[in-house]
Amino acid sequence: MLKVGLTGGIGSGKSTVSRLFEQHNIPVIDTDLIARELVSDPDVLQQLVSLFGDVVIDRNGQLDRPALAQIVFNRPEERQKLEALLHPLIREQVNASLKKLALSSPAPYAIIVVPLLLESGFQTLVDRILVVDADEANRIARIKQRDDRSLNEIRSIMASQASDQERRLAADDIIENNSNINNLREQVDRLHRQYLLLSAEID
């Protein structure tokens, strides 16, 4: 099974692109969803408290995501602690999902959504890197529409991620997401056909 790593900066449209691939009955493994599930695990939650203190727990005993985000996005050394805890666990879950797909799914390829693909070293898990790219103004507008974040917070998150140039240099394929959904669908359809051919070569 061909493994395609889908990445892009915050607000680039990764979720929309992954849903378009799903419409072709292609399985999608989303590392953000895996991370959300992991931090609800009591053992992982306890490790987060050990690293960052009780401030990251809300009144219901669950992870206070905004509080954790405030800590890690403003201090790179704190972000590295979080990544050192979560990335190996996420990688383990991705590998398990891929093994399960290989045994049970007839799909010729899989999409693995990894927002921090380059930063986390997850390139070793995939055969190709697909980057979703968009102008900064479009990305900021999407994030403001979707999230309750200030412009400073958005720029802080962007600064903590790989640059557009770094992602484009690492990419095997690029989707430009500066137009409309129909244009985006056309690009996904074209890549779907390409990945079918590539997966046939692997088999």
C-alpha cells in the first residue's frame, strides 16, 4: 500500500483535502485525531501534569487545551517536551493503523495527515509527501473563521511551524488552495489518478 503523507501549515486546508480523498474511498489516518485520543488517556494525562503542572487540567479533570497551547507555543523548550512525549506514541498508533489497513482494506493507498510532518521526522513513515499550500492571508482568514484566536496567536503558531519554502522543497506533490472547492477537487482527482498508478507499480 502506497503511503502518502499530507501536510501543510495551519489554515492551509488539510482537513478539506483529506475529506476529498475520502470521497474516493481512500482511508485517512489523521494524527491530530490520534493526538486528541491520546491526551484523554489517564496515563498520558498524568505525564502531561508531571511535565507542565496542574494548570493544564480543567475543573472536570480533562486536558485544558488552551492552557497547554499557551505554554507550548510561547516557549519552544516546552513544545519540545510535549513533542517528545506524544510523537513516539502517535507514530506507534500510525504504524498500528497501517498494519490493520494492509490486512483489511482493499484501498491501493492511504493518506496520513501529519501537520508537523517535517518537524516531527514522520517523513520516514511515508512514500510520498503531499503539501497543501495557501497564501498567508487566506490561511489567516480561514483560521479566524474557524477558531477563536487572535492574530498574534495565529502568527505565533505559524512561526513555530516549518516555513512554506521548507514544505515546498520537501514535497513530491503540491496542492494550491487559494481558489474554490471545485478547483481543489480537480487537484485531488488528478492526484488520486496519479496515486492509483503509483500504487500499482508498488504492487
